[in-house]
Amino acid sequence: RMQKVTLLDSRRQGFLPALAGLGTFEPGLGLGGTLLRMWESDRNVATPRDYYFALAHAVRDHLVGRWIRTQQHYYEKDPKRIYYLSLEFYMGRTLQNTMVNLGLQNACDEAIYQLGLDLEELEEIEEDAGLGNGGLGRLAACFLDSMATLGLAAYGYGIRYEFGIFNQKIVDGWQVEEADDWLRYGNPWEKARPEYMLPVHFYGRVDHTPEGVKWIDTQVVLAMPYDTPVPGYKNNTVNTMRLWSAKAPNDFNLQEFNVGDYIEAVLDRNLAENISRVLYPNDNFFEGKELRLKQEYFVVAATLQDIIRRFKSSKFGCRDPVRTCFETFPDKVAIQLNDTHPALAIPELMRILVDVEKVDWDKAWEITKRTCAYTNHTVLPEALERWPVSMFEKLLPRHLDIIYALNQRHLDVRHVAALYPGDIDRLRRMSVIEEGDCKRINMAHLCVIGSHAVNGVARIHSDIVKNSVFKDFRDLEPEKFQNKTNGITPRRWLLLCNPGLADVIAEKIGEGFITDLSQLKKLLNFVNNETFIRDVAKVKQENKLKFSAYLEEQYKVKINPSSMFDVQVKRIHEYKRQLLNCLHAITLYNRIRSDPSKSFVPRTIMIGGKAAPGYHMAKMIIKLITSIGEVVNSDPYVGDRLKVIFLENYRVSLAEKAIPAADLSQQISTAGTEASGTGNMKFMLNGALTIGTMDGANVEMAEEAGEENLFIFGMRVEDVEALDRRGYNAQEYYDRLPELRQAIDQISSGFFSPRDPGCFRDIVNMLMYHDRFKVFADYEAYIKCQGQVDQLFVDPREWTKKVIRNIACSGKFSSDRTITEYAREIWGVEPSATQMPPPNLPRE
């Protein structure tokens, strides 16, 4: 290709002819007119952002026809619909994903190149849609991609947060949060649907009348839907993600008879609209704030009205404008609760059926249970949602009544009490209401009794859910509990982020793996193929060079691209044990310092992730990582044999760059704490080897690839339990292991914080006296295992053969497989491989 033309030159070349190469524009969508207007009004000041928006709209035009047709098809065929309810959808960027799934990437690349522009540069302009914290929100995004690709009539429902997960800045080694104003320049991928705006009620009181129960004197907030298209991979299916935004009604605070101050009343509209203002930035931690409970009810109330409207108005078997019988509701509707955050769907559906639709209570309960299913995402006690009854009393009085009634029936003589007479302790353990100083509602228990299926997200996690967290419930209804091991979409996490690797694979086994990842097994035939080994290694080296250049440009850090890229990227949390990684980095540093002439395997240790703003220990961990980096990276004795880098503002778009460049993936949580993990799967698919504990999906990764092809170390769940029974004593390890002792003494003495020697006393104190996650207990095994990593890395051929075996065995971890299991075993629908006809062909 010719050298890139500057933006200035490209303006003279005209935009429309090149974009015309993308195909014909569907009439009425007005792209050409828009571009022409932009062009004529200001020929000389088009910015790169203007080009990004022009391209985004051109690509979006190709979605719209397919989107309309897909929705029309659902309306006419009336399949069972799947509703995925989540308070988080961590979507990242949309442009490139849309081009990949529509097969438009080459056409766009060419058109943009003809204009003297660089497609990658334009892609970098798009803001991430950061409407999630981590795994749970990103899982929802992968699931939407797979549901569309599998042709399911599925809808994602959530909140359109005005501010997503904060942007992380590192200042003097500390995390500083900045608001994520992601909508500042507008969002070309969403379409507001004011015609479907719905009322949501809060507060008020319950009135028992002869006609039934009424919830009255409520405050109303309007829910305005914004729809985002979700394209399947080359199947012309385009599903919908509908996110709700809060809007005050026009008479908000003006209906009060004490008219008071008109200006004040209008300004108070903000109070209602704050509901969708900001994502709560906690991962695996429950913060019982009223605004968060409002968010949870807001999404549920708006969504259920929408679901019922769609159920009633669909053509299914009748020409009546309204379907009144709810008998068939569970045959037409499946609601999946992504953790307990949307748990209020259970009492809200009961309220609508009983109070509004006048369905008999027992019938309504049967319908609700057959409709809802619950996915559990964590066993950490601090993450479980337990809302104060007093808050419900004020905010959702009718729902509190319903929950009490459901709990009463669940525990009464027809159910638990009947099966376990006199077992008062069991009644207490299984109650939805927790007694105590502050009475609380246990949302997980509500989900379990109100769902027909409960699943964990990896086999080991589902076993813990069944045998410990919900053991009493399993004794009652064992058939309710299932496993659905998480997966990731191979479209974003291979095709989009690692086209070099995808090409090398396709050359050998064709393109079928893109929608059937199990086909990667065919690569086992090429483990000893020299050209393939060389090609895989070459792609990795290119990705490393590219990422090195990016880091140099962004963070002004110079790194050695031939070093091992040792990467741990995830939310900062004690259970994920970034501190264990830190101790290894310090140990490595001390070994180099004590014998600088010895040869060491060069490493670049990269750690990235955000800490919840209120999580003191997590913020201290970030400060420790950056402080270790300052010492190590400036030590002339170390040179480029060891670098420690904190990856600032880790997010989906940064993961897409870092993961394809990684050699080593760190998945080192204490056994029994990480429900599944999905980053582990992304690294495996992209040709990194894993060092990890037998936790979460690591267990199944080792099973698929063979334990000898991962670096597994440390305590298993049984060992952790045994250690708990004995009593974990950090001092023992500190006394027995000189390298550990040296590292802790350095942290403690201020070696890494000379200007503030006491800086890390909280970390040292935690590690020595109240470490729930037993970092020291796995230190020795971890350091030894890292030695084995070094040994293999100096033999690039053997290393790459292990990489190929890992890639070949990663097929199970496609979200297509996960969603197929949900579809068949929970939702009762069958995925379909048939293509919708494209918009330019007549419908069948």
C-alpha cells in the first residue's frame, strides 16, 4: 500500500464514491444526504471523528434492513422468546464487531483506504460502552452475540447508564477515578424508542379493597427505551439489546397542591433521572444503597411490562388484539436472571399476574417459577445481596408483602416444615427473610425458590453451589440445580482481536471453527508441523511488537518484545491474589540483584485492572504494583531482564490488544473463590499458556488440554478446607521461607516506598494476620511453578507446541456451546443454523 495520505489530503478526494463501494444504501435511511450535507457545509474541517461517524452510519445502514426483517420474522412466527436480564452489559466497541459479523470488513477497509484514511485509526475513536464491571457484564455481551449467531429470538434488557465504569488514571502510583462520559459525542449504534416509554412506580402504600390489592399514591418515573442492534455472525439475524433510561414525567413534583416553587420543581426532575445516571462500580461486593435498589426495580418493572405487552400482542394462534390467558406464558417467555440483581422480576411478575391480571395466586406462582431461571455468579459472602426490610417497606411496599407471602408458603406445612418437622434451624437457614438486628431479604434465596433452574458458571462452582451455598435447597429440589460452564464469543475474542492467528488457523482447517469452535480439535494434527509451529510463533511475535509499540506510545514505557509477556488482567481483588504475583516479581528482582551475572529468562510482568473506589485494600494493591515497577524498572543492574508494568484503565478495548500479545496468563485465585473466570479462556484461545490454581474454569481447561499443558500449582479446594480446619497461620510460612520473608520485609520497611516507609503497613498486616485468601500458603508452589515456566520458555519450539495444544482444546469454551446448553436444558428452545434471507432478497 502507498504511504498513508494525511487527513488534509484525503478531504480533497471526496467521501461518497468510496463509501459507495460498501454497496447500495437502502432507501429512506438518508446516509448519502447526511454525508453530502456534512461535506458541503464544511469541506475543510472534517475531523477524524467526523469520518468515524460517517463510517459508523454507513455500516449501521447495513444492519437496519436485517434488523427490521428479523423482528418482523419473530412477530409472524411467534417463537418462544428469551429475555436476558442484567444490570450490566460490558459491550466495548461496536464498529469492528459489526463489520466482522456482517462480513463487511474488507469492503470498509478498502473504501477507507481509498480515502487515504486508516481504518484502525478510525476504530480507535469509538468510546467503549463500559456498562459493566468485569466478568458478569462481559459474559452478558458474549451471550448476546451467541444468541444472535444461534438464531434465538433473544433480547438483552438492562440500563442505559449515562456514566459507565469510571476511567482509571494513575497519579503518583495511585488510582484516581474519572467519570466515563461515553455519550459525550452521541452514540451512533442506539435508537431511542419514545413510543415504547413506560411508567415505573416507587414508594406509595398498599390498599386492600374488595376488588383486590392496590398499590397507590406512588411516585412515577418514566422508562425510555434505547435499542441497540445485535448482529449474529453472517446469518442476517439481528437481535435487540434494549436499555432503559430514566425520565421524569412532565408533571413531576408540579402536581403537589402546595405549588411552592416552579423552578425548584423542574430542577427536582434530576432526582428521578438519577436512576440511570451511573453504574455502581463494585465487582463481587454488595453495597446496600437505595439508589441501587431503585435501579434494580427500574429495569425489572419496565422490562416485565414490555415482555407482557409483546406476549399479549403477538399473532400467536389468534387475531384478538389482546391475549388474556396467561397459561401459555412460560411456553412463550423465558427470563434468565444474570445474578440476583434482577431478582425483583419474581415478585414483580407475581404482582402483575395477581393484582393486575387477576390470576389465582397458586397459578401465578407456577407461571412465575416456570418462566424464571437464575444464574449464580459468586460464593463470596460479601457479594450476596441482602436488602434491609425497612428499605423495601418504604420503596416497594407491595413487593415486600408478596415476598413475605411467598416465604410463608415456602416454609409452611405444605413445604419445608412438612418435610422436616421440628427442624427450626433449617427453617431459619432456608428463609428468604433473615432475622436479626436488621431484618434482611436474601435475594439469592428468593431467586432459588422463584426459579425452575439454578445454575453455576463452571463445574467446580456449580458443585460448591449445590453442596454448600444452597445445600438445603438442593435437598428439597435436586433437579433444579445445573451447571453451565461460561464461554466467550470467538468472533470478538479471536477473529476481531487476533486476525493473524485466525488466518493461520483457517489456512489449516477452513473457516468452520468460527461458528463451531470444537473444530479447533483438528489442529492437533499439526502439533508437530514445522510450518504451522513457525506461523503460530510468528503471529505471536507480531502481536507482541504491535502491543509494545502501543505501550510505548501510550505510556512512554520501553519494553523488550523478546521477553516473556506475563499478564494478569482482571478486577483488583484480594481473592484474585494480585499480591501473589507481586511477591513473585519481588522474588525475581531479588534473585537478579543477588547474582546479576547469572542468566535469567527476561520477563515483562503486566498487571492491569480497576479497583472499586471504596475498596481500600484493592487501591493499596495498585499502589504496591506501581511502586514495585518504579524500583525494578529503574534499576540498572536489572536492565531489560525484568519490567513490571501496570496497565492503566484496563477495559474491553485494551483487552483486545493485550490478550493476543500475552505469552503467560495468570489465573491464580484461591481454589474455591473464582466462580469461573472468562479471561482465562480468552488467553487460551489466543495462544498464551496458563499458570493457575485448580479454580473456576481452569479445572475444565486442564481437563480439555491435559494438565501437563498448563502450569497448575497450589492448594485444591479440599486442601483449602483442610487448612481452614487446622487454622491458617501466615507466620509459619514467613519463618520457613527466606525469599518470602525478604520480600515481605522489603514491602514493610519502605524499600518500595522510600518517601513513605509505612505506606504498605495495611497490606503487610493483612497478609500476616487476616488473609482470608491464604497468599503465603501457595507462595512456594507458585515460585517453583514459575521456574518451570522459565524452563519451557527458553525452548520456543516446545513452548509453541504446548500453545497449539491449548488452542486446539479451547473449543469447549465458546459461548455458542454455553448458550446451546442454556437453550436446550433451561429455556426449552432449539438453536437454529438457518440463515435469514438478506434484505435485498424477497422474503420467503
